[in-house]
Amino acid sequence: MPIWIRQNLGRESAFPHTARALHGRNLHSVCEEARCPNRGECWSRGTATFMLLGDICTRACAFCSVKTGKPTWRDADEARRVADAIVEMGVTFVVLTSVNRDDLDDGGAGAFAESLRELRVRRPEMGVEFLTPDFRKVQAEAAELFTRTLSCLPSNARRDLIWGHNIETVPRLYREARKGAKYERSLRLLRIAAHLPNIEAKSALMLGLGETRDEVIDVLRDLREVGVQRLSLGQYLRPTLDNLPVARYLHPDEFSEYESIGRELGFTWVKAGPLVRSSYYAEEIQGISHAQTDAA
């Protein structure tokens, strides 16, 4: 790997505290399941991205190390345990994600909504970001559920929500990298999210899979057209030998250029760098802007 790929091993006192909060309640984190290079750094800051609905995904994306198969895991008590762990960690902002659960009628949307409800009951001021699957055939239903959940919370807990869904790569590479996903479907979900009240849409790309500069810029334009305001760009790192190889390591200057392009296109928040991931420093984006976009 190039010299600019450096990983913080995480030796601060918060690291074991974060680990206990997760492991002591039989919870999963994308930090571990996806072999995120920033786990040490983030856990040392007392932050983690909780993964709902187990650790087996119904899809098999070629870039991802999360296990794939036919999941049977469904725990009605998960939302309470997730909320308890987050409160114990003492954080003010949390990211909730999940595996794809195409086997569930609601695609797993109910788990997100219930976790939000449990969190805001305990900590009304808690900042929350959802990083969701594409919800395939139930996108409108998921959006309605999230909106209804926010509106039914006590008035002091109706804080805004960030709804993230990662576009991941350019359309040309979808068939190879994102089996079971469709570029247009992901854009459709982001369009829905971007136009809901009290919600801002966020997305992310991983670079280095063989995309061209023009293809990346086209995707950024598509994201802005549907109303996405927050963007993360990071280097793809091969998690195991069974996953797609890295086609190219981008220099940090290239990420700086993409960050500038993103801001020129109108994204209100852009984080770009070799080790940036969609949840990396997500807590920095509290205080959601209510600026309306001109997207159709």
C-alpha cells in the first residue's frame, strides 16, 4: 500500500469501553464486520456504527467482507439493547446501519424505526444517522415509516435525521461490484430521502475500483440532481483475498480535487480522503441545514 494509507491502532482509554458496550450485549458493528480501517481510531474516540438485524447479508457485493447467506436472525429486543449500549457509551451522535435483509417484508426498515424511537426516548437530543440498504420494493413504505416515527416522538425529541444510502461506485461497475443492486434504484431512494421533511440525504463512493474521473463526476452530478447534500469519498481497500482487487490507489491530492468539485456542485458537506468511510466523523455533521434544493 502507498505510504499515505495509515491506520490508527486505537490505544486510547475509550477503545475497551466501546468494545464492552458492543460485545457485552451481543451486538454487531460494521466497524468489525466490514473490517473498517478506522475501527481503532473511531472506537478510541468512543464512536461506533451499529449494524442492525444480524451479521448475515442476503446479497453478495464483491467489495464487502460481511457474511452472505440466508439469515434467520431477528431479535425483537435488539432496539432496546442498541439504545442501552449507545447511552452507556455516552455519545451524542450515532450511525445505525444494517445488512441487506431482502427476506423481510419491510426490508428491515422497522428495525431502524424502532431503534430511533428507543434512542430518542432515552436521549431526546441524540443525533442519529441511518445508513440503510436500498429497501428494494418497499422504498416508499420505508420513507413513510421513518417520517411517521419522527412525527410521533415527543416534541423535544423530533430532531432532524440524516438518511444515508451509499451509491458505492459508478454505474459501469455495478454488475461486477454490487450484485443485486441497481444504480437507478439507489438514486430513487436518495431522491425520496432528500425530499422528506426534517431529513437530509447523504451518500458515499469508494474509489479505486477502476472508475474514471469523468464517471465519478457524472455520479456526483446525479447525486446532486436528486437532492443529496452530504457526500463521503474514500479509497477502496480490499478486505480479503476473496474480494475485488484494488485497481488503483488514488493520491490524497486527487481526493482534495474531488472534494473541491463536490463543493462546487453544491454539496453542503464533503469529506474526502484515502481512509474516509461513509460513517467517518459522522458526528461532525450535526446541525442539519434546512436549505431547500432545486432538484426535481
